[in-house]
Amino acid sequence: MDTYSLSIALLVIGGILVALEPLIPGFFISVLGTFLAVMGGIGLVYPTALYSPISVVIAIVVSLFTAFSVLYMYRKIGGNQNPQTMTASSLVGKTGIVKKRVIPHSLDGKVEIENTMWSATAGHEIPEGTPVVVTSSEGVHVVVKEIRKKQSKEA
């Protein structure tokens, strides 16, 4: 393959990969795509660079530049947000609703806490629709207790 055709092929493939990045975010195919496009551009401007011994040095420099540029772009677009994670232990004290009857010594019960379903158990049976509070967590399930309404004292 001649240098011109190779350069065009690198530009086209690189452009396609960069264009696909929004469809597969976080896959970082734009790093490879940008690298290929830059190498294709270098090949068009300086055709002998792709087949010379210096091409290894050019590839390393372009790779580093591309990786840092794309990471910088991701930081600018996404900001410095930490990923949101929710673990069973972070739910202690939070309230939820029983979606499937909670039975003692069984993980068949399901509770919804902050729009997420969790397997649950309790010290006594808790029917569906009952508000609960998380008292502890064990692995990937939570231990809940029923929230009882305070009864008003009559004088």
C-alpha cells in the first residue's frame, strides 16, 4: 500500500473511531481514533515518516500527546465528579418501603431504598407496603425494622 492510501485509511478509520465515542462513552476509542488520525495527517504532510525508523518515535510522542489530550478533554467535559456508589453499609438509617414481604432468616424480601431494590431480612415478618428503616447490612443485603407510627395519647 502506498503512503498516500495508508494515510487516508488512517484518517478515515481514526475519524470513525472518534465519531463512535459518544455511542460508547468511557471506552476511550477516541484515544486510538485520534492517534490514527494524527498519524494519517503526519503521513500526508511527511509521507516518508510512516516508513522510516523515526516512525517509532513519532508514534510514541503522538500516543502520549493523544492520551493526555483526550483525558484532559474528558475532565473538562465531565468535571471532577466522583462516581456515585451505594453500598449496603451506606444505607444504615435510611428509610424505604417493603416491595416484597420480608421474612426472618430469608433474603427473599425486597425493599426499595432511594429508588434501588435491595434484598432484605428482619427479626419478624414485615408485609408489603410497610415503611422500614435499615438497621444494619450484611454483605449485599440489608436488615430492616418496621417504622411504627406514633400513637397519639388521649387525655
